Amino acid sequence: MSLLGSTIAWMTYHAVAYFATGTVPRPMGSSHPSVAPYGAFPTSDGFLVVAIAFDSHWRKFCEVTGNPDFANHPRFKTNAARIENREFMEETVTTLLSEQTALEWASLMDAAGVPCSPIHSLDQVMDLPQVLQQGYVASVPHPDIGDLRMPGIHISLSGTPSSIRLPPPRLGEHNHEVLSEAGYSAKEIAAFVDSGVI
């Protein structure tokens, strides 16, 4: 699979909009050019990604944040209106979300069916229950440091399940095996060792 081709495919709506209009998209951070509010918003302790794809999500968002009147506000009522008034709308959403933590908002929004997710720090990601349950973090015995925590194997096939059988090798640990496999004799390998090549 081509990395370049995959990147082009991930451009999706940006590429389609460019082909349709000839306009080169401008940087928008985590915002979406045709959906609002959509992106990372600061809360009292971190960031929360909110993805209001439909007006029904907007109405639920307004209820959850304690501002049901915003659902019918002329500048917010429809996605088109929110796009047109993006700057004011994003300022309003930022003010609302600053009142609680990302996890508090996520809990309320999840219960209401509003798509969202806190942005986790790396230590939080590595301790998420779903990450641990899926084996995305592995603990491998290592001869020098005991248990070595490292990313697990994320590719899972039912017929040939993946596993980490060995820890990462020490520097030069397999020199003899690799050089033997490459056709070098024991005498040649010993000469490499004596001369400091390996």
C-alpha cells in the first residue's frame, strides 16, 4: 500500500472541495470546513473534541451545556448559520465548555448522544481500559530491565493471532547468527570481533 496514495485518500472532503471550487483549503486546526462546531475546545482542565455533525446534535449539546435557548438562536440554529457565524459560535462554545473538565463534559455528552472525546495525554492513553483490554500495551520480560512496557501489536487476525515472543535485542546480540546466515565463516566472524568491527 502506498503511503502517498493513502495520504491522498485521507484528504477526502478537502480534495473534493478543491476539485469542485479550485480553492485551496486554508489551515483550520482541528475544525471542519463544513461542520460546526467541530474540533478541539478548551475545558477547565484540558481539551474536548466535539463533533456536531447534525442539528439534532446541536440541540442536545445546548441542553447538556444548560443553554437550550441557543438551539434556536438565529446565528446557531442550523449548521449553515453556525458556519457563517463560526468565530462567534466558537467563542460561545469555548466559554460554555470552560466551566467543567473534559471528562465531566464527555460523560454528560456521551449520555446525551453528542459525539465527543477528551484529548488524552500519552500516560492517560496508555492506561485506558480499552487499550489495555485489546493488548495495545505489552509487558515483555527483558534480561536487563525486568518488565519492559512497550506498544503491543495492533494487527489482530483470528487465524494467526499476533504475539510478542522476545524482547528487543541488545546491541549486537545476534551478530554471530546474522553473519553466519549471510555466509561468513566462524573464523571470519572471529576476525571481525578481534578487529572491533563488531
